Amino acid sequence: MRFGVIGHGGRISHVIKYELRRLEPAVRVVGIVDPDEAGARARLDECDRQDVVFYGSVDEMMRQANLDAVLIGTRCNLHTPFAIEVAKYDVPLFLEKPVSTSMEQAVALERAFEQSRCQVVVSFPLRVSPLCGLCRQYIEEGAVGSPEHILAVNYVPYGTCYFDGHYRDYAVTQGLFLQKATHDFDYMMYLMGAPIVKVAAMASWGRVFGGKRPAGLTCDRCEETATCLESPENRRRNLSGGGDQSHPCLFSEEIGTPESGMNEDSSSALVEFANGARGVYTQVFYSRRDSGTRGATVSGYLGTLSFDWYTNALKRVRHHAPFTDRVAGGEGLGHFGGDTALAENFLQVIRGHAPSRTPIQTGVQSVYTCLAARESAHEGRFVAVRQVGA
């Protein structure tokens, strides 16, 4: 099975080596488009290094490499332009999220795939994770009656990566609704059985991270490492997580300002679904250690379902009977089992055995929702969400 990769970074190389190849040992990376050839080559499995060919353009790789599938793992702002190029070919595509970072990109992406025969598996592992699937199964079986409300939360215990690594570059990420909530809005719409049509959001910028420390400052050049809670030695001592080597300062002017653009410390959104149900979503990026939680509570007249991926458990409460059920999931799976489910589905799509469980429309609809949330947070008003096909 011959794969071509556009942007052979850490995330996509992990999916290939530890998910796809585990399920299909015959997977081979035979073509790569990536300006960082040394870095891309270093991430390859040994079995791929001898025969892989680096190409100067997507078209050159698509015409010459005889590919069975393509995977895009570039920085976020490049997902759309490369996906539009691949849309011209009848080859299955694995596309990292967010699929777009602006309205212009999202509209162009939607249009590019309207007549395309290229089948896309968007990297939405939460939607296809076993725990989310079980919740959806219970909803379909009538466990809550009509689902009327969803409360979703994401307290991110590793959130410093959005302020001390390459994700701090707002020009690339365009904020953490797009970078993070794209997953959560997607699974919320999946569970509630309808798209989000209206959103009112708020966010906090620069109250925790960011500041006036000079651009370019790193821990090994700072005189305050003994007292700074983000210094490598204090992170190690306090078991607070994050990289334990010298890193860019989390309180630097380089992170940006609310006016120029910067990742938020936290953000929340009230949402309305097309079927009239309501919901709330909150994400927090300064959480640490055991405060990490990610999951949802879905309520209806007949019952309540709640689950948390970090505890890998689901609870079902019957409102009109004296019974409560608790279900525990398996352990040790990437993205809570969603990465394996995505890999299985992608291989099925390549073989022609099944359609995509996360087609391009899900990725685009989530981006439309994220963009509406970001606009609402900045402008302080309700914002209607553009709909796929509108």
C-alpha cells in the first residue's frame, strides 16, 4: 500500500508508524512533499528510508508515485491549499484538522470537493472514539429521549504547548477555537444529530499567558528561572507538565496581544443546534495535572448521559427509574481509541470497503462553527453559523 505524504511532521508520522502500519504492515511511504527533507526523513520508519522519493510539488508526486492514498500533515494554515490540489485526483486523502483557518479557505475547500471523487477522512478521532460511539448508541436507543442539551468541557492539562512551542504562532493557528474546539464542536454535533446554527462566545486573552517579557527570551537566557513556575526545573519539581528543557517564554510579547491576535487562555460558547437543542462548551488552557478533563453531558427528559475521556468512563442515569449504569472503557489507546478507529476507516476507504466516517463536510462544518465562535468572542454578539451546502 503506497502512501504519499504532504508535510511529514510529528503527528502524521505517528499516525503512519503506530496506527496505520500496526493495522497494515504493508504500508509504505514512497513519496513526500516537505521543504524540511532532513526532518521528514528522520521521522520515517527504517523500512521507508531507502526507497522514499522527495518531490518538489504535489502534482509531480501525484503523477509519478503511483499512490494508493495521500496524507496531509502540514502546519494548519496549509491544510486547505494542499487539500485543494489533491482534490483533483481520485485518491483517498487523510487530512489533519483544522481543515481550514479562515472563511476564505473553508469556502474554497468546500467548493473544491463538491465534484471531487477524492474521498477524505478528516482527523476527528474524538467523534469515532469508542466512548463517544457508545454515547451516540445510547442516544439512538432512547436513553435520554430527545437530546435537549449538551454540556461539553475541555480542561487541557498540556495547554502550555500553545504558548511555548510553534502553536503560539497565531498567524498559523488563528486561535484555539480553530486549533482545539474543532474536535469538540464536531463530536457535539455528532451526538446531538444536528449542526450548530448559532453561537455566542467569550474568551480571555493575555490574563494568564503573554505579557511584556522581551521577544526571543528563552529559559536558558532568563534570570528568573528559580522563581518562574514555567522554568524547566520548577516544572520537573512540581510535576506540572510541559517540556522540561529550555523553551520560549510564556509571558513574552512575542505571543501577541488581544488586538494583534493571540491564543486565548480560555474560551466558552453557547450554541444552538438546527433541531432546536442547546449546548455549552468551555475550554481552559492553564489547567494542570489531575485537573484535566474532556467530555460531555447530554440530557433529555428521560435521562442523562455523561462521559470523560480522561477517566474513560460513561455514566447513564435513568430519570424515571431507580437505576444508574457505569461503563468503563479500555486503556492505553491514542486519542482515547479514536486514532485506531480513524486508521481502520482510512484503510477501509482505500480498499473500497466503506465510506469515510469523517468526510470533508464534517471538517468544513466544524471550521464554520469555530469561525463563528471566534467572531462572536471578538465582537460580543450572537453569530449565525454558515452551513455546508448553503
